Amino acid sequence: MMRIVGRQTYRPNEPSQSPEDYYRINLFIPVLDHFITSLTNRFSAHQWMAFRASALIPSMIENKIFSDLKDCVNLYEEYLPSTSTIKEEFEL
């Protein structure tokens, strides 16, 4: 049963149909939103790009396709021999 407080200032109290809905609306969704915002603020676009490049590690390459690395290849294009060479090596 939901707790109803007359002068509640620090806790959300959105109406819901069941305890599960109450938990989802007032606790779980706000925590997920905070977590996603924190991750976005912590890691820059360049760090995410470097993380995607980890697909080149042999143990992680099995389920990847070249288009997963396309952004990384474009970012480091000036340091690489050619895009077609990189694609051929990836497919091998």
C-alpha cells in the first residue's frame, strides 16, 4: 500500500495502480535516468570511439562487422594506410 504524506517534499508520490508500477515510476526510472546521464557526462565522444575500437581485440571480433568500426576508421583515417586495406584485413 502506498504511503501518503501531507507535507511530503523530498519523495515523489506519483499515483499508480500497483506496487510494481509505483516502484517503476518513482524509483527505477529515475535511477536509470540518473545513471545514463552520468555515463554521458563522464565519457566524451572520443572515449566512446576508442571503446568501439576494442572490437579489434581477437576475443571480441567474432560478432562484429566492419560497419561497427566505420566511425573509428573515419576518425583515424589520416593515420591509416587506406580504408579498403583496413576493411580487407578486418574481414580476414
